[in-house]
Amino acid sequence: MTTTERNIHLGLLGVSLALAVWVFAPEPRSAEPATRSGARSQATEGRSPLAIIPPGSAFLLSADLRSFARAPLGAFIAERLGRSAGASKLQELCGFDPLTRLDQLALAVPTATLATQEHPEDFGIVASGRFRAAEIARCASAAITARGGLPSQTKLGSFDSVRDRQASSGEIASKDGLVVVSGGSYFRELLDSAEDKAGGHEAKDGRHAELRRALGSGALLATWLLGDGWFERVAGDETNARLSPLSALKTVAARIDVGQTAQLLVLLDCADSEGAARVGSLLDELRSSLNALPLSPVIAQIAKRITVNQSGARLKLGLELKQAELSPVLDALLGP
């Protein structure tokens, strides 16, 4: 995987986490009991954020953050992610304690291919939790003002919407128990889907659903449909790209679950078994050259423990980490 591809993965995850920290936050804990009893909307109880995402996403991530936080390692990881995303700054700005009322989150990038540049700002985040629309609108307005913007509030159906008049994209819409963060034309699609109480889309996106079933249940699931010619577009050199084993990749799926340990499962689906074998050989080469890469000895040793198994056109990668091993990994991903 190229540096560009790796950064796309991490960037998408980072955006979802950072925006979650920015948007979701409770009032001081003294007000929490009243909020818990009335903030969850009927729509939130009836449909998951994932079910609100319209069909056709290229990248789809869902996180059961309440389950995650209850796990033995969940609080440790959440605190580390919160520091990276600037939770303390948000608390100073809005007076909120970030992430404590967030239940579920779904992130989608609707672009069918990486080559599509018509709406590069399109993305969508839908999340549910124990919060009120007024809390979200107040915090979003304060955040926009703090960065020199001009917040504008409007009513869109049953949602309260906040956007920056001085920015061309990015908008937040909320109602009790549910919030939508998006940019570009995708924003209206998400709101229309959220207002549709007839049913969800979760089962309609067949390939994503198939990959999620293969992954199994977990605190965080991510699936990416790469599309034809994805590696040629990323590599920028069509001839060399066709020769790379990575050009055989068609989909990437990942599951992260936490308990006493953190477990990672990655599924790499290729065009055929021969392509999977080539990707597997590349991974073996990378494993053998880890000591020559600019990695810390701890990270190199952890990487060597990643298991790789092939079944037909699919490669399955697995890794299990204890808490002491998570700190250097999170430092490498998020910075110390």
C-alpha cells in the first residue's frame, strides 16, 4: 500500500473521530440525568446511524462507541483519541465533556471512485447519542465563531442546522438524539434519508453488507470498495501500477474490537486467487524488511506478529494487542 493510500485510510478515520469530538458533547454532568431521560429521539431509537446512510458509498465506517467505552480497554483508547482530536480545547470552548454521550456513529464517503473530483468535499457523518439539538447547535456556533467564521442557524425539516456563512461547504444538522455532519450535495441526501421513517438502507448496500457479515460483529467496522483502476489513479503511472500486486485489490474491510485486548481483523479481497497470492507475497516481503524501515523496534516487533492467511481470492490479516502494546501503536498513528 502506498503512502497516499495509507493516508487516505487514516485521514477518513481521523476526520470521523475529530468531527465526532467537535460535534458531540454533553452539558456539565449535573445536567446529565435530565438529558438522559429526554434527549433520545424516536428516529434514533428506531434506526441506527448506519441505516440512515444512503446506498452507493465507496467507504463506510460504523462505530459502536458506547459498547467500545464499556470495554476494559475502551476508556484507555477513547481518552487517547480524545486528546489527539482536541477534546480539551472543545471543553474549554463549549463547556462540554466530549464523547461521554455518544452511542453510535457512521461515516460514509459517497464518491464511487477516487478519480471523481466533481464534489471532493462530499462526506457524511451520522451519529446518535444522549444529547439535545440545542446543545449541538450552541457548540457548533461557538466553534465556528472561535475560528473566525460567521455561524448561521436555520430550520431544515425537523433538524436545526448550523453552517459557516463564510465557508463554502460543511454543515451540521441536529435534533434530539441525532446529528448529521456533511459537506457538498451529500448533506441534503443524508437529511432526506434521516427524515424517511419508513426504513433503513443498511441491507440495500449489498457489497458492504456482505463484507460486514464476513468481518463479524465489532466495535468498529470499515469497508472500502476500491473500484476499477483505483491503483492506477493513486499511483499516477498506469504502466507501473498494472505491474504492482496491489492493483489486484478490489475491496478492503477491517474490524477492530476491544475487550481485555484489542483485536484487529483485515480482509483484502482481490480479483482472483493469483492476485491474492501476489499481494500475500508482497506482505511477506514487507515483513522480512521491517528492520530496515524507519520504525521503532516495538512497532516492528508488533508488525511481525500480524498473521496472513489466504483463502481463494481473499487474504485475512489478524493481530491482537495488549494495553502496553497499544500506546506505541497509537503514538505512531496519532502522534505522541
